[in-house]
Amino acid sequence: MSKKYLKIMLNYISSVYGLSEKIKSLKDNRMNKKIKTSSISFVLLMGFMLKIRSLNQLDDWLENGDFKKLVPRKVRLPRIDAIRNSLECFDIKSLENMHDSIIKETKDNKLFRNGTIDGYKVVTFDGVELFESTKKSCSNCLTRQINDKTHYFHRAVVGAYVGKDPHFVIGHEMLKPKKDSSKKDEGELTAAKRLIDNLHQKHHHFADVIVYDAIACNAPWINTVKKYGMDAVVRVKDERLNIVKDAMGLFKNRGPDKIWEIKKTKNEQLEVSAWSDIIEMSGVEGGIRFIKYIEEKTNLKTNKKETKEIWIITTAKYMDLTH
């Protein structure tokens, strides 16, 4: 990325999203600050935008004066020690407030007014492990035993828009460690429910559809999504589930409801067949829509075929199968 383009982009996000003022709102708990938190935050933002691999590489750029033309002359830029000191005591709440404000402004600017996939605003939830160590830990660390050794780690559930760019991360929720008499750390679905509650409180109808993997294939999650007037799409993998057995019995003696080609190149074509029906699911009022997809990929040179079968459940009972 050229410096000229970078400067144009910074001017744009500052004018549209008020980035300069928002960065000034960020805080840390350092004593006797010689470098402003806003200056450190700006440098870190540049590092993320330019995909700098490490803090040491960022320090090299600072030493070479690569950021000087991007800030006013009187602004004193940090070096690596100041950045590390700031990060050790950074006020995460101020960063979360800044993030929430940016998300709100994307909604006000109607960035996703036409949806992200076929007119729907689609957010995916997923669990992400952020840190792991056998030596360093904090009071919020989760733990696991591997070969009689304690491993400390953090894990979060992250929600992000998928489909049309930009792929905003709309929010995250950290899993909590075991407390009091509990023998287990908090489960991912518990944090996911808390995330959807928090996102709805902050942004109201932030999505039309929420996509989650097989861990969410249960009635409590489906009902949580339905409660807020959104549709759930969940991957199904466990063939022992009653809904899977019931669906496979219905689909066994009938052809697909729809067949279409979704991709074709010079050497490869992909054909999709889909079956769909409403299946009773314990704990979910009105049942759930079960969809079976079979993807058949054909190599046009060798005529070799590869087949993959995918199952999903969804509350979107009338959504087109090709979506």
C-alpha cells in the first residue's frame, strides 16, 4: 500500500467515522505518560492495516520515520517499550466503546442496507482460541490438562458479517473460567447466548440470519435466535440425532427438490442437489427446516467425480434453497 493511498484512506475514515476523535477517547493506566495513548493507538492501527508481522517490525518502521508524514509535526510517536507498557494496562472498555460506535455508524450510513448475502444481513458466530501458555496465566484464563501439565488459554465467541465486504467483526464474548464449586470452564454456547443478548441490546436488529457450526445444533440456541426475530442456520454433523434420522427417512425414496449448477470453469463444474422438509425438533415450536445438499464436482478433463453431502437446519422455512 502506497503512502499516498494510505493517507487518502485515513482521511476518508476520519471524516466518515470520526476516527481521530475516537482514538483520542482510548485510555490506558500508565503513570507519568510521556507518549499519549492516542499516539500509541494510532501506530498500532497502522500496524494492523499494513499487516506488520510483529512489534519488532513495527519498531523498525518507527525508527525509520515511516509514519512521520501521517501525523502532525508536534505529535511524538512511541517506540516499542512505550507500546508494550501501554498494552499491558490498556483500558479494554474504551476500545469496546470505540468499536461499538463504529458499528453504529455503519448502520446509520446504511452500509448493509441491501444485505450481505442475497439481500440478507448474515452474521456468523464461531469460537476462537486467542492465547495459550504453560507458564503465563491470569485470573480469567481457561485451563486444560495435557500430559499432566496445565495449559492456560483464552477463548472467545466472535460474531462477524459474512458475504459482501467489508467483513466487520460486530462483537465478541470471552468464555469465563470455572468458579466456586464448578469443575468446568464455561461452555462456548453459554458465551454465544450472552453475545447475541449483548449485540441486540447495543445494535437491535443487527442481523437477519445467524450462522453457527454443529455445536449449536440444539433447541436452546435455536430459540435464543428466534426470540430476537432472526433466523438461525446451523450445520448438522451427528447422524445419531433424531432429526437426522427423520429427515433421511423422508428423503430416502424421493428425488431432490432442486438441482442447479453454481460454478463452472473450463476444467471443472459443480452441481448441487437439495432436499428440504419441516422436521419436528424437541423443544422447538413449529418444527425446524432440515436441508440436505449433495455437491458433485466433476473434473471435465478426467471425468472424475467428487461428492460431498452437507446437512443444515434452519428456522428460515421459506428461504430459497440456493441461498
